Amino acid sequence: MGLFRRSKNTNTPLLGQILNLIPRHLLQHQIDKHQSDKGCSKYRTFDQLVALTFGQLNKCYSLSVISCGLSVSSTFLSDIGLKQSPAKSTMGTGNKNRSCKVFEGLYFRLLSHYKHLLKLRYQSHIIEEIKNHTIKLIDSTTISLCLSLFDWAKFRTAKGGIKIHTVWDDKLGLPDMVNITEAKLHDRYGLKNHIYEKHTIVVEDRAYFDFELMLQRIKAENIFVTRIKNNTVFEALEELDLPEGKDEDVLKDQIIKLSSPKAEQTGITGQYLRLVSVYKEDEDKVIEIITNQLDWSARTIADLYKKRWDIELFFKAIKQNLQIKTFLGTSENAVKSQIYVALIAYLLLELIRRCCSDTSTAFSNFCEKIRICLMHYLTIDYLCNELKPVVKKAEKPPDITLFDKDNSSKQLIMPL
């Protein structure tokens, strides 16, 4: 029924409805700021945004597929706001030359625009002892690239790659800071600012374990929770009591001081720190978590570090359901543009999933429904709440489809 216009359907295809969630004034502000439409008469910033979003939601692996998909129907083009379908060569030039900063800026403007609504409809695991604190999860993900094609993306001797350095806001359930660099850059230097507002909790892996950074966080009254490196030298000052009969995965809770020459040189040796040892049954190993918070329970510290799984799930979701592993251009600008449009698509999908769906739906299943119905004239509400895998009987006579209307004079009658 998807391609047929029925009373419960709408005059705008699903792709158009998703794009309409981007307020035009936000896009225009970025266009004006970065002069991204200067000298362009046909393939403007909006056209590129539509083409790349179509490629993301439809998982298109080439510019040819995007061009072919958008040119199937002139009515569809009109209904999503395009004057004509883009040519492959035109899209390639746009991806190379139009600054990726216009899409980067649009993502963060959209995040700010929908922040209240996204927070209101997001449910993360709440740790009672710190439920009113701001929690930031920091990590990066690496995407491998062919060095001969992406010669700017240095990684190893015969391998290329990029890193997406990400700060995940636990209350928002979305990244609120993203930086894309060459894969060879160490995680510690992937973000410009590692210091946050007073009392912010920062959870990160041991790639960010750095004496100077820890001291900066202490002075800024940030609370860090991270893994200690195996070769770290410290002095145990006190072993804290653990509650009996519960939290049996917490093996040890200590007050420590760092005591290596490098720590002394940094000036952090005078700081009291906490070391919590937790047994991970699924990996059969002990994890040692270091923090500058001395008062919270060991359970809270362990649960905070466990929250890192949320950002790992985000990386997994965006890699599996959107298009950031196969790129439509080889230039640095083209790669970054595609990633930022993927983030925009992820934000819009999460907005729809949280605000329109009456039941909880896995992100991957939701993306599949979107992909199947992307060019269909179905309302978002119908897709979220009524479209289900049930048996339906065909109705006769069928309405004329959108594509029949466009191509009726060119269709062939196949002889039986």
C-alpha cells in the first residue's frame, strides 16, 4: 500500500517528512555563515543535504545509486523539495568542494533546537546517588580506509583510517561534541576541550589516562572516572570497607596516592584518589577504576564506568544502520560531510523514535522500517505505530502508483 495515495497517507513522502524536521532557518543560517551556496545555481546546499540524507537512510553505496534512486519519479522529487535530480558528477564535485562545516554546524544547531524534547523523551540508566549530575562519556571509534585512495588519512605504514572522537551526553542520549581526525592521532589529543562545568562527571577509557589532564580536572572540580594503566605506580593509603552480602563483584576499594617520578613532576602526587577493583564476569578479568571522588559508594563508581557501554552502543548503531564505513568520495571534505550528515540523520531518527513511537523499538528495527518506506507516502505516525508485520489481503482495483503516473507512456506491456 505504501506507494498508493490513500486517505490515511499524506502528500509528502516519508523522506520529505524527515527532512521537514530540519527548520529552514537553521539551515539557512549555516549556509549564510559558510557561504556554501556562493556560485551555485543548481546543486545547492539543500540539494546536497537531501541527496546525502537519502544515501544514509537508504544505505546507498555509490553516488550513482543515489542519483538513480532520486530520479525514479519527478513527482517524488517535487514532493521532497528538489527541482531536479542531481547528476553523479555534480554530487561528486559538491562533496569535494562544499565545506563540511555547514553540515557540522547544522548538526549542533539541530541538537540545541531539539535538546529539551530529546532529553524529555530519553531514558538512560539512573544511578540514584548521582541522578542530578551531568555525565559525559568520552571515547573514539576508528574507521579503516584504503591509504592509496585516502592518502590524507594516515594511520599505519600501509593502512589509512579516521577517528571519530565523541563526547556523549548521558541525559541527552546523543553526542554533543564530535571531532574527526586522522586515525594516528592519540585519543588524548582528539578533543580540543577536556574540561567541563563544575561537578560534571567525565567517564572515559584508559586511553585518556593522563596525569596532567587529571590534575586539570581536579582543579576545575570535574569528577573523572577512568581505568588506571597497568604500570601505574601508586601508594595505597587506606582500604575502605565493602558492604557485606551485596556488590560481590566489587573486590577492593582503596584510597591511594600516585607516586611515580612523572606524577611528582606533574604535581598530582599530593592528591588523594580512589581505586575501585571490579570483577567482570563476562570477560573473566578485574578492572581497576580510578577517580577523584572519595565519598560515593564503590557501587556507584563501578556503575558509572559501566555506562561507557552507552557510547559503544552508539558507535555500533551508527556503523550498522547508517553509511559511514563506505564513502562516496575520497577527499577529506567528502568523508567528513558524509559523517556529519550521518549524525544529522541519526539525530532525526532518534527524535522520531522517541517522540512518535508509542512502544519501545530497537534502533536497528526502526531504521529498517524507515528504509523500506522511505519513498512511500505514509505518515510518520502510521509508520511508527500501525505498520506491523501482519497478513493483509490485496484490494482491487489498485490505485495508480506514483511511478505509473510518471512513466505510463514509457511502460512496456510484457507478453505472456
